[in-house]
Amino acid sequence: MGTTESPRTGGGRSVADLAAPPSGLLDLLSVAAVVVNAEGQVVFWSPKAEELFGYSAAEALGQYAARLTVHEEHQDEVMRLFAEVMESGTDWAGAFPIRHKDGGTRLVEFRNMRLLDDLGDVYALGLAADQATVERVERDAALAMRLVSQSPVGLAILDTDLRYVAVNPALERITGQSAAERLGRPVGEVLTFLDTDPEARLRRVLQTGESVVDRDIVCRPPNDPDHDHAWSVSYYRLEDSAGRVLGIAYSVIDVTERHRSTVEATRARQRLALIAEASACVGTTLDLETTARELAEVVVPVLADVAAVDVLDSALEGRTAPEEGPARFRALAVVAAHSTEVADAADPPGELATYDADRLITRCVRTRRPVVVPHTTRRDLERIARHGAAAALLERAGVHSYLAVPLMARGEVLGALDLTRIRNPAPFDEDDVLLAGELAARAAVCIDNARGYQAQRRAALTLQRSMLPELPTHLPGLKVACRYQPAGATSEIGGDWYDAIPLQGDKTALVVGDVMGSGLNAAATMGQLRSAARAFAELDLAPAEALHHLDHLTEGVEQTITTCIYCVYDPHRGQCEICLAGHLPPALMRAGRPAHLLDLPPGAPLGVGGVPFEAATVPFGPGDELILYTDGLVETRSEPIDARLHSLLDALTATRGHDLDDTCDRVLDDLRSPDGEDDVALLIARADS
């Protein structure tokens, strides 16, 4: 270890002020001092001499030192050495056996030197210490020095002003700072790379004597500023044998490998947890935007500070993406861990954006490979953003790392998952690329399923709407309003329909039906049944007979279970003949009275077969309203059907006398939730006054 000395004196200070407290080393060695005159007689005898030789000062003073302390066989040699020191003035040092007062022999380390007083008299000063004690101290010191210099543990000693006085090679190697950069400098000026100031903690140890052991520190030292290093640090107060505070010693053990292994194990667990979470949380619906947002929410903030999911417009339209030139994306989701300008720079969800061929996201989908920029530059940001203004926002927000991975499913590129880091200081690495790729691959399948479903849903909805009739502009004695509302975004198209068919004799057939099932098959079945119902109506069949023929027809239709209500209004008789095929009863609201449900024979659904249908005749005068509907209007998972039917009647009563189109809209608003799981057909007919 290196040491440094920096004596500090000041003018006008007394010797007492300048004097340092005594060291305990001499006490540890028990150094004895003896002075003899030119004749060899003892003239000074220290207390330590009494401990070493056994004689008190009274016993030793005036005695010849050689006779008192040396065995007879060694006295001639001692006298010769004494004469050499007195004549030549040369110091003599060495080990010599002495005789203790108890008669025993001890080996003592001597240093003898000649003294001259102001009268010219010559004396000899002998400093002596037990050789075993000296050897033990030397051995301990040598061992300590060797351990310190060769130890893999970094060690430093600070004085009471917390200035470096010694560091070992291991500490230089661990921190990348040489001893010359430390010695004499305060600790606060040296350890500037730590996130926390250690000076307060060191002063507390210095004041209280309470050690700090195995405190973990994670930092980026000067010799490797781009990577985290972990140290286990301990602080101890140094005291001499008398309890005097000498300063602080601290040790540094490099535990970076253990820390990195722990971090890697933690990251591995986080990756597995993230993949598990993505499996559970992404693709919970068949809605494209919801699926994209679920993916973005899973990766923020664990993997990125901001995530964006962009899908190729060509993939949404079912077209092949061009292999050259700009790429056109539709933004589906943007999620940020905190408020940031990066989110503002991203394309708003739902909007189309064109990226030039040199943009990184375009390269990602064209090459079908991840694009990672661990440390972004201004040039990189210009290739990440769609235009210069967005690049400036990214730079101002502090984006320092970027990753884009393709969304691929069934061999087709659907788009890309865009990730950026701002507050997370770590750059994207290969592990992040693998994790993002795994998440993107899983999510891409869900997005592809949602895309396929939405395409099918659009086709079914188009088919269904094309099959719904345009109401006649004039129906004798009757005003009619109808509504069809498909199921919410997370459900499939159903087979509900309505119809109003002019008949002979100014009569009108009103039909509402519900094909069980969903999707294109249900819509196609609905189209067949609606066409058949119109054909039977043209034959002027009674409602029960028309349902009987529809029931027979369903024997050749794949989806055979259908509920239906068939009503024929005769304005000349002022009545409605109504027949049910397993359908919910219609509501009737007479002029000036609240709405109520009609008590009619329920009948069996179409497709059951062999069950006769029974019609009932209901008076239907001027101002009366008849409401036909499918179960999607009143059935929910959270409320009983009776309560929902009461809600329907209340909603109808509240709109009594209103325009029929307004009544339809109000009823749907009151009873229909945006995410309803079934489609709805609603028909309201009012007899002319």
C-alpha cells in the first residue's frame, strides 16, 4: 500500500498545538532506554528498562551496566563493542543475550549510540526491546503488508479528515483509479461516480465507531463507464492500542459476476413471467385494436418505456405489400409508461402513416428481421420518426435506444412492434431482441386471428345488411320503424332480421326472426328464411300456416333452430293476427296507456318439427303501437330476463307518442350496451289515427 505525508503547520501556533498525539507503537514494543557514562556506569534508567531487565532504577543507577545485565562469559565482548561506540561514534545495533534479575537469559534487540553533552562529556544511549516482541511486531507487519498488497480485496485507509493515505493495488484495479489519483484527496472528490455520497456514512462510522459491513453498491466506475459493477463495501474505524482514532479503513470486494448472475436470473424470471402474462392477456378478444393495445401494455414498462403497434395497411386490406418504396401503416396502439413527448411523436391510433423506404420500421417489415439501435444518434432518430418534427420530439424526450420487431403470422408480415427506452438506462441487447421477438410472434397470431375475424365479420355484416329490406314508403293504415344493430366488436354477426311486407287487401305482414348461431352461416340462413317468409306472405297464408311451411323448410337448412314472430295487420278490421315460433312475446302500447306484454301461445322454434303453431287475434286500433324484437335487446348475463322486460316496457312507455324512429333509438340507447354479445332486430308499428 502507498502512504502519503502532508505536514501542516501554521504561523503563530504553539509547539503544543503542533504536537501530534503519541503513537502506540513504542508502547507495543516496550522500548527501554538506558544511559551509561564513559566508565560504563548507569546514569539513566527508564521504567521500561525495569520491565525488561528486572532491576529498579534504585538498583541500577551507579552500577556498571555490563556487570549488571550481561553474563560473565559475554562481558569482554560487550566491553569491546562499548569501546568501539564510544571511540568511533558509530552506532551499533543487534541482538544480544542479557541476564535478567531473576537469573534467566533473554535475547534483547539493542541500538547503541554515543551522546555528547554541552560540557563535552561522552555518554552511551542504549535502546532495547525484547527480541521476541520485535520479531512478532515485524512478522505481523510484514504479514499485514503482504496480505494488503496481494489481497484481491480492495483496501483503503483514510485519515480523520477523510483524505486518502493508503490504497492497495486491488482497489486500483477494481475502481480503475490509481493511488496517485487518490492519495491526499478527500473521498468526496474521488468517488464522484457513485450515485450516493459516501462521506456522510464514513463520518458516522468515524464518530460512532459502528462498522458498516457488506453494504452492496452498484455503480459504473471510471474504468468501465458503460456497464454496472457491484461491490460489497465495509467501513471500519481505525484505533491504536490506546484507543486513539486514527481514521477509517474500508474494503471493497468486487461481486460484479455474482450481481450479473443475479440480474440475469431475475431478468430470465421476468422474461418468463412476461411471456406467461402475454399468453394470458394478449388476444382476449377478437378485436384488432384491443389485441394491439394488450400487446403494448404487456411490454410497458418491463421491456420498454414506450411501445407502438403498427400494422401494414395492405395486411388489413388483404393485399400483398409492395416490396419497394414507402410502406403504409395503420397505427393500432401506443402505450407509454409515463407522460412523454415520444407518445406525441407516435402516430395516433387509427390513423394511416406512410414511412419512406429508408425508415427503420420499413426495413424491419421488408427484411422480416428485428432492427435494434442500442445507442441512438440524431441520424438514427431521423430514420425512426416519420418526419423531422417527430425526430426532434424523440430527441427532446431523451430516446436513447430503439428496437423494432416484425409481427409475423403464418408466413405473412402484418406489421411491427416499435419499442423505445428513455428512463430505462440500459440499451436494448440481444436478450431483449429475443424476448420482444417471442412476444411479437405470439401476439401476431392473435392479431392475425382478429384480422381474419374482422374481415369475416365485415363480410357477414355486409351480407346481413344487404338482406335486410328497405321498408315500403307506404303501408295502408300503418307507420313502421325498424332498427338492426349488430353485436359488439368482440362478438360475431348473428342471424336476426325484420321485415314489413305489403299484402293483398291493404294488409301488412310484420316479421321478426332470430337464427340461432353466428357468423356467415347464420347470416346466410337468415337470408334464406327471410326470402321464404316473403314468398309465403305473397301467397296470403295465415301466420300459423306460414310458420308451418317455414318450419318444414328448415329441415333442409344447416342451422335449423330459429325463433320467429309472424303478424298480419288488417286495417279494415283493426286487428292483428299474431303467431309465435318460440319467440319472446311482443309488447303492445295502446293510445294513452302504458306498454305491456301480450300473453300469446309461445309455440316451438322453427326446426323442431311436428309441433303445430297457434295464432291469436289482438285488436289494434288507431294510435296503438306493436313492438317486435329479438332476445339480444333484453337478454344479458347480469340481470334476470323479467327485470329486463320490465325495463323495456318502461322505456316504451316513456316514449309514448314520440316519433317512431326516435322511439327505436331511445329504446336501443336505454337497453343496449355498446359491447352487447348478441345482435338486435327491433320493429315498431303504429296504427294510423
